[in-house]
Amino acid sequence: MVKTRLLLLILALFFPSILPAQNTPTVNDIMEKYRATQAAQSRIWFQYRVESKGFNILSGQWTAQSGHKTIYVAGTFARDGERCAYRQDYWGHIESPREFTPENQAKHRSRLWDGKQHYQYATAKKGDTAHVGLLYINKSSDARSQAGEITSSFTGGSLMGYMHGPNAKPERIEDIMRAARTVSLRVKPEMVGGSMCHVADFKIAPHRMASTRVTSHEGYTVWFDPEHGWLPAKLESTISAIENGKLIMKVTEIVSDVRFTRIGSVWIPTEATRTARSERPKGEYSDGVDKIKITNAVINPDFEKIRAFYPDDVRDGSTVMFVGNDAEYKWQGGKLTPVVRAKPSSGGHVNWTEWKPVEQLVGY
């Protein structure tokens, strides 16, 4: 088998014209097979580790974040087709490029959709003596959106079939392709990681970003690997933001070096490198490289036994807020105790502007 694949690789690279003709699948054929593999992965739990290295040149209020940063992440991810959750510890240059937080002082954050409520939790930032941790609870009926947002936002979501989409946030590959103005397959398959992959290029029609005068232009390329469940062996995307005819931001993303593991009959991606670059006028830019690795995975685990969809990681004494409600609570033994406090400065409901999402609270 190894000799056969090696021979095919040599033929493909140096003598492509003598390879036997094969039936070329259509875009619909590929997406049907890809969705079948995604469905087989719908009930999964795994552990993962990430090493993120980045360099920023920023200005204004973000000047202090300029420089080299290395951040390490270790966590777990779970989904069962309805519920979804991740928990992760992170350390390194999480405060600034000039300050390194050791692993034994790692911070923690998590997100959970339990089918009824969305939980966002983070332990307090350095210097915040008023809080043990902050937990936001948002009651939402949009289950698909909540689960998708959590899957795409954890460090390593690119392994689960998400890319930055036309709404300036990560979306599923099949949803981006469905919204594309043009989708085309390249005539010849291309070799990636030792497999002949079918390559799809697709573009989104230029569109105005919500509540702005900015027009977004997006283009994508995905290399689908038929030897590994038609999962992507490589992904590329370019998003350009244009305002009044001028480029104000360009974001490129590449997911490569993907490795796969088969659990029973199900293929899953277990390793990848994600490279991203964001460029702005006046020389501002951010570069980042994430080395992502799944270290242990289980298909169809006993979710109740491992309590994957319970907020068990919330520390006693943490502050609890409900989105759209002024009340404040303390978390103690899994129970909420009301706290009497002054109303927010806005005099209105708690909202995502005043009470920031976890990703902003933890500074990473």
C-alpha cells in the first residue's frame, strides 16, 4: 500500500498525463460526502493543546500590545449535536508582550451552550481584586447559532470546519459555500499531505457590512481530501474591507499541515497549523501562527458521566450576571446568591457593551 501511494505521488508530480482518468466529482458530490463525515463527528469529546506565536505592530490604545507574544492553551471540547462546550487554561504573554504568566498561574475561560442557556466564564484578570471570576448567562432560543459560535470560537475551531465568513465572524465551510456568488472546482486535483485533493474556489459577492460604509470582499479555497473523509487538508481565505474606495483592512488565513486520525470508521483532523495576518493602513499589522493538536478524542462518549455540559468549572465566589437583567449574583456551590449593588452607570440593562464578552475580559 505504501509503495503504491509513493508511486502515485511520483506519477502525479512528474507525469500527470499518464495517470488513469478518474470520474471527477461535482461540488454537490463533495459537499454531500463532507457533510456525512461532519455528521459522524457530531457527538465528540476531545482534549487539545495549542501554541500560538504572534507579532503585532499597533497604535493608539493598543500600542502596549505591540511586540512578540507566545500563548499556550490546554483544554477540552465537547458537542453532541445540540449542546456544545469548551474549557481551557491559557498562559504565556496573556497580559502583554513584556510579561510572561507561567503555567502554574494560568488563567481559565469557558463557554457552554446547555440547550437552554449560554454561559461565558473567565477567571479574573491580573489586578482585578474585586472578582474571583465573571460568569455571563444569556438565555437564547437560537440553539444552532449558539452552538456554532462556541465551536468556531475556541482556540482550535479551524479543525472543526470553520473559517472567517462574510459576516466578519467564523462560519461553517458549507454555509460559506452556500452563500457564495461563484463556486468552481479546479480541473486537476492537487497533492496535499500525500493525498490527491479536489480543490474548490469560491467567492462571496461584495457586500456592505452591517451599520457601516465598509464593503467586504471575500475569497476562499478548500482542498478536500477523499482519503480522509473528504475533510479539508488545507484552507485559505482572504477578506478585504474597502471604505470609500480605500483598503482599510486585509485579513488572510491559511490552515495547513493537517493530519488525520481514524476512530473506528470516523476520520477526524488531529493536527494543523493556522497562519493568520491582519493588515491595516499606516503600517499596522498582526501576524499569528497557531500549532493545534488534539491529544485524545472519543466519538460518542457518555456525556453525562464526564459532565461535559455543566458549568462545573465556575469557581465559588465568582460574580454572575444575566444578559438583559440588572441583578448581580455570587456563585457558591452551584447556587446563586443575590448581591445588592448600585445600578450600572447607563441606568439600563446589563449589555454586551458594558459587560464585555469573555474574550475581551481576559485580554486574549
